[in-house]
Amino acid sequence: AQSVAQPEDQVNVAEGNPLTVKCTYSVSGNPYLFWYVQYPNRGLQFLLKYITGDNLVKGSYGFEAEFNKSQTSFHLKKPSALVSDSALYFCAARGSGQNFVFGPGTRLSVLP
Amino acid sequence: DTAVSQTPKYLVTQMGNDKSIKCEQNLGHDTMYWYKQDSKKFLKIMFSYNNKELIINETVPNRFSPKSPDKAHLNLHINSLELGDSAVYFCASSRGSGGSSSGNTIYFGEGSWLTVV
């Protein structure tokens, strides 16, 4: 069965520091990997995705993610965090022809 | 222009009532979904339709009945509401549903906050 793990419920980082939100996955076949962000009382907004090609994927708002096949990971990163990045982040994965599966979410708090 | 729009955004209703949530997308997508987000923020798929045909029906009580009158609309009707139905319901859409579409992004609406009292 497919699954996505986000090992940290909460990540705290100081403004201006780099941030990482971790994600590992388990799917059949080649993985399709996604990151979404959810602000309070809002829907999920798409940030970036990995389909194939370069392992480093760049997305919206300065976020990027690195696909690591051997570690089955797709960690979300940003070089310099902003207070406005504080939100709930979801990693999602699917194998070819399979359903989307979301991780449990990681709450990011960027402290001024 | 809102890509995936759902109404109402907030809904408070009594147990036993029947309610509907409407969803429309103007992205030209052929696949639409309903997701449920519980109080712990876990997201779980409920239904998926492709070209008005039901393709995913997770273990959802049959009090929940989706209806897709056309590709751009997927409504959710809930009968005999229970306290445990309180959640945020998200409509979403994407292009395609088969293997070659696996890399296509799913786009979400803003959510409908349902509170059953």
C-alpha cells in the first residue's frame, strides 16, 4: 500500500534561517511527489512537484525540494524562512495509476 | 477567477438534517474529487469522478452521495448528518485519471467547514 510519512508534527525555525520539512514515501513503481501548503482557514495550495528529471525541484515562494530515490525522500527546503511561511505543509505521493496519498502534515512556525 | 470554487464555505446544521455542498471548476479538468479533512488535519479522499463517472469510492457511509451533472461540477449531498461528520470538505480537480496522468497536479478549492450540532 502507498504511504507518506512526515516525521515531524511541528518545525520551528527563526526568520532568515534555512528551513527543511521532511517527507518520505512508499509507492509502487516510479513516484510522483508533491508539496502543498495550507494557510489557516484556506484550501491547499500547490507548491511544487517531482515527476522525472532533475532531483532538485524549484517551486513557488522560493521553496524547493530534493528527490532522493535511495532514501525514498522528498524534503521541502527554503534557504531563508519568512514569518509568512508559517503554515501547514503536506507532502503527497502517488505511483503510476494509483491514488494520491497525503502525509499527515507538518506545522511550520517561523519565529520573528 | 477562482479555479475550484465550492459553496457554502461555512455550514452549521443540526444532527439528522440533510445538506449539500456544491463544487465547480473552470480549469477544464475532467477529474474531480472530494476530500475530507478531520480535526487533526488528516486528509482522506472520499470520491473521485472522471468525466462524470465514479472511479474512486473509499469506505464512506452511504449517507454521502456525490453527484456529477457534468465534468465541471461535483456536488456532495449528505443525509442524516451526524456529529462525526463535522469536518472540512475539500473539492479538487485534475486533468486525467489514468497512469499517464499520475504527474498531473490536483487543485483544491477553499474548503467547506461543516459543523454538526
